[in-house]
Amino acid sequence: MKIKDVDKVCIVDIAGNAISKSDLIELKKIFEKKVLKKRIGINLKNVLDTGHEFLDFLEQCCEKQKLSVFNVNNEVYLMLFILKYDKYVNIYLNEEDFYSDKKCIVYRRLKLLKKAA
């Protein structure tokens, strides 16, 4: 895992194809140190599997500050959307969008209503 502190953001690059327990422990430490001081973004470019511990971490963190993820694999992206974890995390297409805080992916869940007869 690589950590880059740039201006008002902290970028964490996950190196492996899954988020290990040691990665999760390190993410928790980073979050505790940087919360409210910097926006925290997690690069999930290589990650194919997140695990429920990571999802629980996202849910717990959103109470203090929303984390951001970017370069998300299609399977992970779909899982975040289906499990409705997109409300706990900001999702960006790439690092540039996260850094500039523009083009955040927004989901709109629309429901079809039956017309009253």
C-alpha cells in the first residue's frame, strides 16, 4: 500500500488484488489521523475483491467523513451499487476527478409508479 499526501487530499493506493486485514488496519489508522483535515481517496485499480470488512469500514467512516474511491473495477463497482454502499462513499472515475473534486458518479434510483386507475 502506498500513501500520497498532496495538498488537501490523501491518496491511498492498494497494491494487491484484494484488501487484506493489514491494509484495512492501515486504512483505519490513516482515517483516524487525517479525518476532517484532508479528503481521503482510495485507489482500487488492482482490487478485485473487497470483503465485508472493507464495506463495514466504509459504513463506519461515513459518520465522520465520506471516503472516496476511484479506478474501481467493474465487479466492485457493481457490488457497491447493488448493496447501496454508494451512499457511504463518493465514487470517482479516476484520480484526476477525485483530486479536482469534480465528476463524482451519482446514482439515481428511480422507481416506476403505477398510474392510479
